[in-house]
Amino acid sequence: MAKEVSNTGALMTRLRELREQGGLSPEQVEERLILGPGWVPSFEAGEAVPSISMVLAILNVLGRSLDDLVRGLPTQISHKLERQVYAEANGKDLFIRFTYANYDAVYELRKATGDEFNQVLKTLRDELSRLTNPDDVMGAAIKTNAVAKSFLKAVALWPRANPSDIWWFLIYRAYCDPYNHPARFARMDFTKSWKRTGGWALEEVMVRHYGPFLKTKGINLFIAPSETKERLVGAVLAEERLEADKADVFLTGNRSGSQEFFGVVNVKASFAERRTDDVPMSRALIAAGYVSPLWTMDCKSMPSARPVNRGELGLSRSGDCDDRSAKRKDIEDDGYFSACFSYNQRTVPTPPNQKAKARVVVCDFRNPDDQFAAFLFTEWQRFLKRSRRG
């Protein structure tokens, strides 16, 4: 065991020498490989042991081979970097590769380039590099911003891609890759961290995408602090013994120079998240005369070599409207939400001729002047009319 550590130390010392001979700083190597700050010095100091593929990737940046590092080892090995998610060119498209349970999974991203993929990855990595304490308030804000910013970068680069696929197959897995975080946080459970960070980031995504446009229509979309949530909806939810702090994104409209609260947007990546809070809260808000739409990525897939993010709002394979999921019936038949806006292109919208208490609508991120924005504007006008009559 001691000999193995000694050999590793010698190899890492030699790797540092090759880097210095090449005139590159640790930061320059990290920049080219899109690694969080501190990884290269950590390898060279023996504080973290790199995989063979990581060593090869560093050598590739340095313009060196295994022969330069140690004689007698084979050199015909792929220089591919071992990451949670990475991309390979496939003609004019990309294969996004990642581990999914026991599978080496592939997601095909149409009309995308490796350079664009690196831009998205680098956006995430650069924002996460600012982390000093991932568990404090500032750390939470940095992580949230990193995820939101990288996702919005991705949908801007690939406007015709399925947003839900980008969220589920790329951004989530890139966040869980420790190499995109500073090296000192390598032992963190990033999957657990994602549960909170992903939820907060999705709220930010919606506010950043729609907020500026809706403001021109006299509507404000915002994430409220706890005391504001309690002030706006505390009384409405108190009778149902529901916590105001569980509400997601708030809606106010401009009326006579002041802001008037008229609803809440329930933001969820998938239907598996917190429905025990969402449905009772939404029903209470609707009963009190407020608007309460559901805004979701509708993420759901099964592990496989070629996973398909079908979500839970599609119809049966036969396309039979009578064979709908319980989640759809909650919306269309029971009206638990004022409407549902899905950003999974496999979601099936409510047919125009179907009678429904609330409708399922499919949107994307190409233009904020879309059906979601139109719905909120219409609901604000209705709220004004009702309040005037009252």
C-alpha cells in the first residue's frame, strides 16, 4: 500500500513538472478542461487521486503522452475526460452521454455542437467556482444562480430542443458532477444538494424568462421572502392549516399605482415533488378567488441505454383520452390547479374540444410572449373585474 502511494506521488510530481515545462498554470489547465478551481493543485499535491482518464485529459492539454509521464505504459488510450455527463459529435448533432443506473445512457441533441455544450458546462462551472461555503445563504444563492444561468444558456443555444430533456439529461447531471464544483467540496452529496438547488433554480428560470416581459403588461412575477409570503397568503391558508412558506412564485398586478396580489405559480420539475402541499394549497387559493397554475418540466424517465423523458402528462400509447393519468385528471377533471403549463414537448395538450375545468398547455423558451404569459394577463384582467364588482 505504501509503495502504491509513493508511486502515485511520483507520478503526480512528474505531472506537475510536465505542466510547468509547458508553461501552463494550474488555472489554465482547469480552464481548458472546465474543472472547478483547485482540482489540478489537489491532484499534484496528492490530496485527490485522479482517474486514468483524468490524467490522460491533463496530458492531452499539455501536449504530452503517457510515454512522457512514465515509460512502458500504453499510449493508445482514449483522452476522453471521465465526467458525469459529456458530449460526442455525431455529424451535425451531439450524443450526450451519462451513467443512468446500470446503463451507459445516450441522449441525442439535434443540431448542436461540442463548443455549445462546453459553453453551457463552463457557465455552470464558472458560477459554482465562486462557492466558499455551499451550506450558507450565499452558497445557496450561488448554486441556484449557476443552475438557472446554465439552463437559460442552453435553451438559448438550442431553442428547438425539448427544455425538459435539457433540464433532466444535461443540467441535473452536470450539477451532480463533482468536477464542476471546487475541489474542496468533492465529498459532497451533489444529488442530495440538487433537490433544493434544482427547485430554487427552476423558480429563478421562470422569473428571469418571463419577468421582464410581464412587467410591460403590468404584472410582477417574483420569489417572495417568508414574511411577504405570510402577509400575502397566510390568512387564506390558515384555515387549511397550510404553511404560506411552501408557496413558490407570487403574482401581483399594477392597480392605481400599487401592487395587488392575485395568485401563486406552483413550480415543479416533476409530479413527484411535494404534491401533498401543492394540491391543498392550490385548491384553497382558487376557492378564495386567486389564480394558481402549475408550471412544470414534467420530468420522468426510466433507466435505459436510450432513456425517453416521457413525463406523466402524456396519453396512453393508443392516444385514448379516456386513458389518462391520475395527474391529468387532477387538472382537467378536478381543477386542482387553474391550468398546467408543461415544458416537456412530449406532454399532450388538452384537446380544444375536450371539456375541462383546467387545461394542460405545452410551452417552450423561445419567446416569453406565449400562452403562459397570455394566461396570466387574462387572469389578472378577470381578477380586476371581479374585485370591482365586489
